[in-house]
Amino acid sequence: MNPEESTPISWEIILKYFGELTDTQKQQFAALYDAYLEWNTQINVVSRKDFHLFYERHVLHSLAIAMVVDFEDGTSILDVGTGGGFPGIPLAILFPNCQFHLVDSIGKKIKVANGVAETIGLKNVKADQARMEQGREKYDVIVTRAVAPMAQLKHWLVGKLNAKSKKAVSGLFCLKGGDLTEEIIEAKVKANLYNISDLFEEEFFETKKVVWVPKF
């Protein structure tokens, strides 16, 4: 059987780790597959050969951030290099009372993110085509999924974090993989590392991490 014809992993994999979802959240998570599948035929933002693993490799992976932090209501969150909406869209479903700004330099990917958000009825997301170093807005939290080395992210994002944030948790949360020792030393930041394999049991997450940099 070719990968495109494999039985897709159900959205209910999310319920293994996030059991207290509202009916609206369940409906939105369940609707993500068809929404991305339809957009992906026009604009390829998710690998077609492993699309059947969509909920594990994209949605659940994004939600690893929520296993190490619980964003309080009203938190403003920037997702840089969002691509088609990861990790921003899954996190926006989970935290409906937080505001998410998704940014990517490639317009057609932003078109997908906006289209998906509209299709599933997300009201707390806006997505714009822009370079991450542009713009003057400040945010309580920044999230990203492996778009650049830490030193480059630090260079791009200086001034984007709100130093006067009143939220209990702020900083940069990155989804990354492998040995990050040299990367963190080079960036000259203090980072907290969380092994996703300690959070999720799926083999895919064996070498993957959530990196939290409280300030830079």
C-alpha cells in the first residue's frame, strides 16, 4: 500500500493527552484533516507521502508546547515561520481565549493558514505574509517549529517579546530535534529543554524537544 492510501491516524490521538476538550474543540480538531487535505491539493504545506500521519506529526507535535506550558487567557502569541499554520493553529484551538498572530514570508502558505482557520471557525487567529524581523508589535509569547538555528531566531526576534508582560509565562517556545547543545551555546541564551518523548509515547517524538527561552 502506498503511503497516500494508508489509513490515517484519527484525530482522537489528541484525546490520549488532552482529555478535557470542549465539543467545539473536538469538532475543530476533527475538521483539521479534511481542511488541510483540501488545501494541500492546491498548495503543498504538508508532505503528501505521510499525510496519513498528519495528526501525529503536525497537530500533536504542535501541541507538545501545551504539555509544558498552560497559556493564561489573554496571552498574545506570535507564531513565526508558521508555514501552513503550525504550531499556531492547533494551539489556537486549545487556547481559544488567547490571541494568535501567524506570520510567514511565503504568501501562499499564509493563504492556507487563513483558509483553514476560516473553515474550522477559529476566531482567535490572524495570519499575515511578512518577514519575522518586520513589524513593531510585541507579544507575550513567541512560538515556532524548527525554522532556523537559535542564534538566527534571537537576531530576528529581538524586540518582539513584551518585556513588560504581566503574564505568568512568557518567552520563546521552539519545537526542535537532535542535540541542541552547540546551538544554544552559540545563541548565548538560557534555555529549558523538555524531551517530547517524556510527554508523548509515539516513536516519532524520540529525538524531539520543546525549547523554552524565557528571555533574550
